[in-house]
Amino acid sequence: MTGSSPLQRLFALFLCTLLAAPATLAQQSTPNAPPPVGPPPPPTIAQQAQAQQQLAPAQPFHVSMPHSRNPFAPYMSSTVPSVNLNNSPRLYSLMRDGKLYLSLQDAIDLAIENNLDIAYARYMVPTALADLARTNAGGVANGVNTAVVSSSTQSGFGAGTPAGVSGTTTSGASAAGSGGLVTSTLGEGTYVNPFDPVVTFKGLVDHTKTQEVNTVLYGVPLYEQNTVGFGTQYTEYFPLGTGIQWSLQGQRLAANSPEDIVNPDISLNYEMYISQPLLAGFGFGTNRRWIHIARKNLQITNYAFKAQVIATISGVEDIYWDLVNAYEDAEVNERTLAFANQTLSDDQKQLDLKAIPALQVMQDESAVATAEGNLTIARANLRAAELTIKNALTKTVDPTIEDIPVIPLDRIGAPDPNASKPIDQLIAEAEKNRPDVAQDQIGMQVAQLNLKAINNDLLPQLNAYGFFSGYGTGGPLNPHCDLGVYCTSTLPTTTPGVLEDAFNYSSPEYQVGFTLNITLRNRIAKADQYRAVLAFRQSQITYEEQKKTILFDVRNTQFALEQARARVQAAQQARDLAQRTFDITKQEQQLGAKSGYDVLVAENALAQAEATLDAAQTAFEKAKVDIDRATGETLDRTGVSIDDAQSGVVTHAPAALPATTTP
């Protein structure tokens, strides 16, 4: 830079240090993806392997509950398919000449296929199904985390803060529970026994030697016993509260006592027991309450997934328009720098001819330095916007796209029908379409079901029961019996005979009865029931508060949209005025009435007006995105299918999103 001032040379050095070989805006100025020019060089083997991986068809997300006819399958661990962290082929199909050409619809489709927040949310529905399977067996519902996160659609890549988690509390410092934990009365009530049958087997072999002080009892000084026994039990409970139990026990006892008439002694008995709660613990509503809660949680989870998709798509739209703003801002500063350099070159020639004073050239050099600094900042902002949108539209870091520039093809969004709708219609659509409204309604239903179960827990425990049992015993005669005439027996001598006696009603026992358990004062159950009612009243207030929040949310977004539209109109008028001022100043310069510096000042004012217009247009596009979110119409307006979002592969034809590529 021969002949330049020290300030200009210093700033040029600073610019080169910050922007190490950046892609110039002149190379990015076209909004249309160009076709390849000339035959490309032959790809390497590594590039061919990478291309095959990139063009492989995307596999839809599919996680189902494990099911097998194998009788051993319930006792074997199940697995879930590995996480697919490959970016979808759609991403690579949008790359041309080392650039990523991206329309708004492309960004939305890529978010559906690659965004990690949505990928994480896809596991919520299988988790809710697993919880439902657990409760169908009588287990307690573990619940599903339905928080909406935005970690991949935030500038600066900060971690997302979960939102919308029902029942969560703040840190232990402000929580009033034991150890900072506050538990809920949701699901409280009488204990629910598991519905899956349980079979128990027991077998034993025992050998015992006992020294006898008195030999009269057993006839030997050292009494030996060899016992072989078994037992089995079948237990099952039913949703009405009914429980059945069938058990069978038997043993074979051999001893060395001559006082035993039979040796070995074979015994067998069985018992059938049934119980039924009549007050507390009675009924389907009490014993199936976890199933009802899990089913409602599954519905809430489906709405939570929809809320996550809406939040992610809205975030992607916002960062897309931030990219457009950064891209246009860089273009404006590029043109400003080019004009400042041209003005400096022309004035230097005039200075050589002694037609203008040297002060004017110094002013031009200062303008060039200022334009270079503004361009440096604009390019840094553009680079940050590119990184942000690539982070939101990719599953994993790929070196092939990490440093490539992103060219936004849509500069102005489509007209939004919500912009002209009356406020009453917008509120009605929000109450119908927003997933959080449906979640709150289902939450109210769960609270009502919970109250019925807790009210049942207040009742005393009155259980009716009955059992029937049979017993059989016998064994072969003891050849060493020394009891004389008493060494005879009519008992069966074989195991089948003992088994027959046990089941032929020869020695039965049956019993029916009831047990009544009354907790005096019953303060724990009473306090839990009262707290559940209080929690239900709070949920009613929360529901009404949510309705008011929606009303204010819709009104605020409509006001913001109207203000943003007004700012765009004002900025457009200011930009047109700055353009006319620049044109007139340019003409006056050609007539000799204005200097080059005057034209440079007018051009700077025009650049500022264009930057203001770009910022106002971006705010207007974001306001349209926000009113769609507030009314719950984001998916309908963008043509996003929930089925596509759940599978992770865009197969449905998207709704048309007309957009203007030039401002």
C-alpha cells in the first residue's frame, strides 16, 4: 500500500490479522446456486467413500416396545438402536462450489432431519410407552420429562434451559421440603399390587444329627434325620383388588428312630387363598390409577413433542433471518468500503493535479479506515451467524461444512395471514392449536382422577378372605419299629397315595372371614387428601392463568408485528430519501457544486439507512415467526408434518413458502 497514511496501513494490517483468508463478500453476493463449471478433478478414494456415506438414504427413526414370542425374552435385556449421528443427504445436496445455498424451507427441512433438540425429543414417546407398559403390570408411573429445550437454536451455543416441566421446583435453598425436596400427591392412595403373576419354587435337602439326653423319646442316643422337601406358590392380583394364592408343599422325612411307625414319613398339603378389599383398595379406579396416569402422560408427551418441534422450527426461522441480516449488512459494508476506496483514489488524482486540498484526502483515508473496521465487524457477525445456523441444522461436526460460507436464498419472507386477522380470532386459534393448552387440560383430568384414588385411601381397610386346603400323609412301615402291635398303619405307603389323599377331600380345612383395620384419627391420609384438593385448586388457577398468559402473548405478538411493520415502512422511506439525497449530491459533484467528500458522507448515510432497513426487516420477519408460535400455527404455516418430525425424514411435500430473494 504505497503512498498510504500510517493509519491506513495499520488498519489494513489489523484487518489481515483478524480475517485470515476469509471468503470475500463479492464471491458470495449471488443468491442463486450456480451450476458446476468445467469438469471437476477426479475425486480421491477418501472423497468417494465420504460421498457414498453422505448420499446414503436417511433411515427413519423407529423405536418400538420389545416384543417376542420367546418365553425367555421377558428375562433378557432389551436394547435400543444406536443413535444415528450422520447428517442427512439433503444437507450435502445443497452444497455448490464450496458454499451452502440455503432457503428458508431448506433450513426447516434440515432442522426436522438433523436438529439434536428434536432428535432428543423423539425418545419421549417411546419412554411414555415404556411407562404405560410398566403401569399395565401394576407398577408406579415414573413419568416423562416433557421439557422444551433450545440448546441448538441459541446464539453462542449455550445450554438450553428446560421449560414447561410440570411440578418442578427451584433449588433447595428456596424449596420448603425435607432436604430441599418437595414431593407431590399425584398417584397417592392405597398400595397397588403388581398384576403380573408370580410363581415361587423352593427345594431343600437337610441332614440333622441330635444328641438325645433321654433315649425314651426316640429310642436312640443320636437321632438322625434326612429331609427332602419342596414348595411352590402361585400369586396373582387383579385390577379390582382381588388377590389369589395357591401353594403346595411336600416333604420326605427319614429318621433312625425305632419309635416311628412309618419311615420315611411322606407328607403333602396344598392351600387355595383368595382375598378381596371391600373399602380401601377396592375398585378399578383405585387399582388402575397408574394406568390412567400413564395414558394421560402419553397424550401429554405427544403434545410436548409438538411443542418441541414448534420451538425448534421457530428458533431456526429466527436464526435464518439473523443470517440474512448479517449477510446483507456485510454486503452494505462491502459496497461502502468499495465506494470509499474509489473516492480516495479519485481524490488522490485530484490532489496530484493540485485541484483539491490535502485535507480532503486525509478525510477520505479516515473514511476508508472506518469502512474497513465496519466490514471487519460485519464479517465476524456473518461468520457467527453461519456457525449458529450450521449448529442448528447438523447432528455432528463435519469438516466438509465446518468452514464453508452459507448463502441465504430468501431475503424477505412470505406474507403472514395472521398479520391481518382480528385479535379475537387469533386468541381462539391459539386456544385451539397451542399444545400447552391441551397439556394443561389433560393435567386437570389427571388431577381429578387422582382425587378419587386419594379419597378411597381415607376408608378403613376391610378385607374379606377365604381359603381351602387339603392334607395327606403316609409312608412305608418302619422295619425297625419296636412298638409291637402298634407298628401297623392304614396310611398309604407310596407318594401317589399321599397325593391322592391330599386332593380327595379326606382331610380338608376351609375358612372364611374378614379383617378390619381402622387407623384412629387417620391424620396422614387426611392430610394427603386435603393437600391433593389444595393442589387441584392450584392447578385450576394455573389453568386460568395459562389462558390469560396466552391472551397477553397473542396480543403482545400482534402489537410487536404492527410495530415491526411500521418500522419497516419508516426505514424504507428513510432509505429512499437517503438514496435520492445521494443521487442529487452525486449530480452536484459532477457539476462542481459538491466535493467528493460530500458524496462520501451521503453514501455513508445511505449505507446506514440500508442497514437500518435490513434490521427492521429482520425484526419484522421475526415478529411474524413469533405470532405464528403464539397462535400455535407454526407447523401449518411452514408445512411441517408431525409424522416427518417423528421419523426424522422429510417425505411429505411441504407447503409453499413464497419468498422474495431480493429486498
